Amino acid sequence: MNNEIDVESFSDAKTLLQSLNKNPHIIILDLNLPDLGGVELVNSIQETLPDCIIIVLSSQDKIEQVVTILKSGVYDYIFKDDFALDRLWLSVNNALRQIDLNDEINNLRNVVSSKVTFSENIKGISTEMRDVFRLMEKTITNNIPVEIYGETGTGKELVARAIHFNSLRKSKPYIALNVASFPRELIESELFGYEKGAFTGALQSKPGKLEEANGGTLFLDEISEMESAMQAKLLRAIQEMEVTRLGSNKPIKLNFRIIIATHKNLIQEVKEGKFREDLYYRLMGMRIELPPLRKRGNDIIALANHFIQDYATKNKLPIKKLNQESQNALLKYRFPGNVRELKAIIETAFVMSEDEIINENDLQLNQINLLENLLGTAMTLEEYSIKIIEHYLHKNNNNVLKTAKDLGIGKTTIYRYINEGKIFMK
């Protein structure tokens, strides 16, 4: 913080709460405001600004009230007497020093994070991945929207996180939302937030993902799964850079960068009328296409070795090695689940192997080869997807949540196929 301090005063709680979008560092409040109780006011402030330092002044010195207020997370409680002003000034100065210390820690973190290159976070030396790194580098000194396209499991969110934490907004929030993982009736409140009492079960106000991302980056994964009505509302929010919570008529001004990801071709989705053209052009910016793992050559072995080392380190076990036969088997396998599938295969093989060598049988690729055999059959992409989902459902004993997690898709997608009679539980 600099040496200049902006101070603003309010005569009632309502006006104060309406001004919280100014993001004050410190709030000094009297418990005896006419329109709202002290504990309720503190809770309301903390819901909106959880990091704000709150100092309470009161003429009441009842120990029960002091304990209740301090337990709510306020920074200091000052009793009004002849020495209150001195204690208040001391408390404010201590709070300012704490804010300066927190800023210094964050700056040091930013310096450290800025020295981490993309290739250190995302493993790969293939030509395809070097092209990806070059495009990512072009995104870090500006706020242009980014579209990440790639098959399920190729690491789209990993790329989004890497872009954010190397960008101009790296000290601000990174908020991610997988659109496909939320039922359509909940996605609006999740995106835009809501006020207390806006609907049954809304027991307290809650900011949405757009609001949480203010100043930072909003990552919307599988955006092609968003229904048309919600696309229209998202378009307006992005155009105006403001959001209105459900149950409120007060718009909140925002400033965030948006990164989207999808495994579908958005241009084709626009042509087929499944995605709004105006929203597409609003989101259109730098397009980064992630190659499927089967096209990354020896990156497969490099990633496999990385997952081996990572698993061994986390579980405090000796490092194991892939023999030549297991490496050859991995290079021949098509990886429909891409990097996410490779990680699962390697961790299972680590456990299955009897000694320090992971052999071909430990990889258990023969259990998944039926997926490769499907590739010789003429089917649509949806039909391929259904066969893969059916295989994983059978493998996971019809556990929909685990199947959705394994495949990196929303559980609603699986339930939709079941309801439409396209998938039958065995």
C-alpha cells in the first residue's frame, strides 16, 4: 500500500453494504447502527469481502458480546472510553502493517511464479507441444480471450491455469467452472450468484463465478454444453462487463479475462445453430488447439516417467522403471482418454508391478483394447462416445460419478444418454 489513505464514512449499515464493491482494506464500524445488528453486519461484510479487516467500536463491554464478535473473525474490538482514539489509531496502524506484509508475500509469490515456464508445468517436447507453448506465450502480456480446443483429457484446464498464473492477472483470482457438470436449473445461480431469499434454499447471499473472478480470470470448461438461454445471459454479462445477482436489480461492475475450453468445434456448432454466433464472436480470440496424446510421440514416455516419479514421491515409494516392452506398448496405444487416461494407467501399473520394473502386463492395456477395436468400425462421434461411456460404466460397476470423473465429462451427459435410451446399465 502507498502512504495515502482514502477514508469514507457512512451513517447507516445499508449504505455501507452498498459500497462494498469499492473493496476497502479496513472497515471500522459501530455496533449500534440503527438499521442492522452488529453481528449480522459483520457477517454480511465477511460474505462479500472475506479478506477485509474489520475493527469494531462499542460502548458495550459485556464479555459475552465481546467473545461473540471476536469469534466472528473481526480484527479488533475497542471499547469506547477516554483512550479509545489512541487504541483505535494503534489498531489501524497494526492492520496497515499486516496488509503491507501480505502484499509483500504476494509479490514474492508472483516473482517466483513468473520464473516458471510453461514447459516446466506442462510436460512435452514434441513439435506439437512446442507450437502450443509458443501460442501460450502470446497470451500472457494481454487480456485477449483464449479458446482452448482439444479432446477430453488433453489438459485444457492445465493450460488455462498456466496462462493465468503467468499473465498480468496472476495475483488475482482464477475461477474455473465446468459447464457440463451443472444441471441447467443450477448453472444460472452458479454463474451470476444470488441474494438471500432469491429462491427456496437461498439462506444467504452468494456471489457467482463471474463476480468471484473480478480482476482475475474466468475459465469456462465445456462451454459448448451451455444451453441457448444461458448463452444469451452470458453474452450480455460479457458485453456490459457487469452482473446482476438473482433476486437483485443492482448491477455489479466487473473486470475479468475469459478463457473457454471445449472438445467440440465451436464454428461447426454455430453453423448447426447449437451455439450463438454473437457469443462466439465475443469469445473469439487466441485459439490454442491441444494435440491428442497419440500424436505426441515420445512425449508419452516422458509423461509416463513423470507420473511414475510423481506417484512414488507422493506415496514415499522407490522409483520404478518402464521396460522396453511396456514403452513400446504405450507408444502403440491410442489413448482415447489422452493424458488423463495415461496417468490412471501408470498409477495402476505402479501398484500392480511386483518389483522395480513395470512390464507390459502391469499396464493392463489388454483390458482397454476393445476401445481401440471400435476405431475400425464406421460410427459417428456420438456413437463412439456412447461405447466408451458404456465400457467405463461396466468397468466402474455402473458408478456414474466415477465414470464421469474418469472420462472428464459431466455426469449430466451420462444421465442424458441413459434417459434417451442410448445407454443401458448392465
